[in-house]
Amino acid sequence: MSGAGNDQGDNRAETLAEFKKVVNMPPAMLREWLASEDSRSVGMTAEGEKVTGRGDGEAVGHRMGERILALRAKKKVDLDADDYAAMRKVIGYVHRHIRQRPGGDVTDTRWRKSLMNWGHDPLRD
């Protein structure tokens, strides 16, 4: 593999494989989740404000959930450099967030709901 910034060949294949692994919610499940009030009540806005309800603006993760659906609908040959950059962002977020898992039952936590906005349900692992 060439330099870290290289998006060609094996690096793209590795990125796509890891993206498919960390995004463990099927599209229909993610779409249904993103339409829920719980989905819109977690995360941070692009301006860094905490989201606690629908009136607080759209969280970065919620917006990325929509992008994930679009990425998953694309054919591999149609994926471009911006798509792979978005996939790497999802991969990085999910890996970082998983390491911050709180103790106890995470079923109804902001931590889990935020991860789900990014296409990863830790209860599906």
C-alpha cells in the first residue's frame, strides 16, 4: 500500500471492506432509525452544540446517517474520492466511539443512539 493519503487500489478495497464491517445496520433499519425522534435527539451540530431534541438542529451523525444510506446505494464503480473520504470518517468515528463504551446496559443510552446515527448498532455485534 502506498502513502496514507492514497485512495487507489488496495486502500480503496480495504476502506470499503472496513466500512461494510462497521456499518452493521441494514439500510432499511438505518432508514427507520433516522426517521425516529430518538435519532434526532442525540449528537452535536456542526457548530458544536449538543442536540437534545428535534428543534436543536441536525446532528452531524444524523446527517452522516443519510450519507451512509446514499453510499450504500451506490455501485462500487460509481464511488468517488469524496465517498471514500466519508467512509473513512465513519470508520474513524465508530472505532473511536466504541472505545468510549459506558458501563452497564447501553440499550437506551445517548452513546448507542449516536453510534446508530453513524450506522453502527453496538447491540448487533
